[in-house]
Amino acid sequence: MKKINPVKKVAAIHDLSGFGRASLTAIIPVLSSMGVQVCPVPTAVLSTHTGGFENFTLVDLTDSMSDYINHWKEIELSFDCIYSGFLASIRQIEIVSEIIDIFSNEDNFVVVDPVMGDDGVLYQTMDDEMVDSMRKLIKKADIITPNFTEACYLLNEDYTFDISEEEIKLWLKRLSNMGPEIVILTSVPNIEKSKKTSVIAYNRENDVFWKVSCTYIPAFYPGTGDAFTSVVIGSILQGDSLPISLERGVQFITNGIKASYGFDYPKREGILLERVLDTLKLPVITSSYEMMK
Ligand code: PXL
């Protein structure tokens, strides 16, 4: 009998931030709850993530990454998805590009979350050269998941909420033309309804746009992008369609924010993931996604 893969595997190229529920400390619980094995390729170890904490410590693991991957190559590992996120240096971006060359094939897909900033500004460790390297890395991705700020940087556009849906669609096509077949844009401002935000995705293969809207809650929690992308990946690996995967991602983050917002604790600690992880076991009962014309 042909060998079947009992549990899907994701090679997750991310940092480990000890406190704050971002990167691997968000990705591992989410994907594990969805029945997917996470195989981390740690890029750096930080005491906390960089969003809202000062004087964090950072041990850069760039020098160990090639040997780490060569061992995986020697023991002939293969993955259903290769997923990268926050990267700490240009060299690290180049190594991720090599990892993709080694492990990507016809049977898996590559997700690059071009983690660079939020709210119109770059994170403390990013600069224009890193943005330029990220533009090269996304060429190799099948799916990218920038937020609105990251899309502005990738496209060299000004960060403004005064943007129409038609313009957003053009941006998505431009991003897709840079390489990835699917572009999932998060935190899209909605100027007509200021209490709403949305996720809009473009699939170049069938030239279709999908939109999932949700209520905007005026609170910024770090790590939600990592949790969102992980839910989308887990959902695709479970066999869901792109719009259902987006819907599950949006519902999970909305539930997570609602479960957290009523408590008085520093937002930099991230959403109370542990209180909502079990919802990932449930099927999607109501969907509100729209196909955009
Ligand atoms: O959630 C993205 C992320 C990942 N890793 C580190 C970060 C951030 C965002 O702030 O600082 C170290």
C-alpha cells in the first residue's frame, strides 16, 4: 500500500519570543490544535517580541540555520507547507530563500508572511533594505499574507485610509504579479463603514477576489497576524477552500480579541489564545464571505 501521511507537517521558519504570544508561541498552539505538526526552524530567540517591549534580548540564530536545514535534508524530511514570518536580517531572508529552494515541490505550498510592520510604521528591527529583500523573497511564495502596512511598503505606496476598493484590488494584482499566486491582505481599512475592517484575497489562477469583513475593535494586539495566517494554513491543509480558510482565520481572531478585550491587561501580551484555541476544533457554521466582482 502507498504510504499516507497521517498528520500534515509545516516547516515554520520563525523566531521564538519567550513572552507575548507572537511567532512560534502563537503558531505552534494554533496549528497543533488543528491537527497539524509544526516543525520549527528557529531564526532567533528573543525574551519578548518587539511590539511594545523595550530592552528585549535577541540571540540571532542565522549562523546555525544552514546546518540545521542540511540535517533535515540528510534525513530526507518533507513538508506539506513551508511557512516563514518575522525575519531578523537580510542574510536570514536569503537563507529562507534557500530553504524554499530545497523543500518546495509540486506537492506542497510556500507561505511567506512578510512581517515588517503595522499601523503604518516598520517594526524596530526593519529598514528599507530589508523591505527590498522581502520583495525578492515573496517571488518564491505561493501565498503571501501582508497586512495593509506591509502591502504599502512592498508596493512603495503611501499609507492612507483614503483608498477605494477598486484601488485595493489593483494593489492585490500588483502584489500577485510580484510572484505569489494568492495574496491575502489583512487589516484593510473600510472608509465607507469606519466600524469595519476586512480581509481581501486575490487568487490569480482564477482571477477571483474574496472578501471577509468583521467589526473593527479599537485595540492592537501583537501576534494576531501569526495566529491568523496559521489558522488559514491549517484550514487549507484540512482541505478547506480559500474563502472558508479566510473566514475561519477572521472568526478566530475576532473571537480571540473579544475574549481578551473585556480583561484589563497590557495589550502587548497578545490575545488570550488559550481561551479560544478549542474553537478551532469546531466546523465553520456561518459564513459571511463575499466574492467581489
Ligand atoms: O508577530 C510578529 C512578530 C514576530 N516576531 C517578533 C516580533 C513580531 C511583531 O512585533 O516582534 C520578534
